[in-house]
Amino acid sequence: MGRMPDRCVGATSAIAEKHYRRRPLDLLRQWHIKIEAWILEHAGIEFVPEKAGLRVVLSSAS
């Protein structure tokens, strides 16, 4: 068998597209929180987003 090509002929990478923009992950997080809140609101579920960031979770096991 012959070697498989690295890419399909004629296919372009999304990054190579003319109008592609790299955006920070925090921008994606902002939209995720808004969409999640909208879905939960329409489902009748109360939602209070917490402050973004890392936190320490202590184990209750002894």
C-alpha cells in the first residue's frame, strides 16, 4: 500500500483561512456562561454563576 497523504488535496486548515481570528479562552468562557444561564432559565432552574477561577476543595474523608 502507498503512504497516506498528510492532508487531503485541496483541503485547508481553519487557521489558514483568510478571516480566521485567534481569540482568548476567556472570551469563549464568557459566551458559555451566557448560553448556560439562558438554557437553565428556560428550563426553570435557578442559576447563580460563581466567580471564575480556581479554588481549593477539601476532602471530608478521614
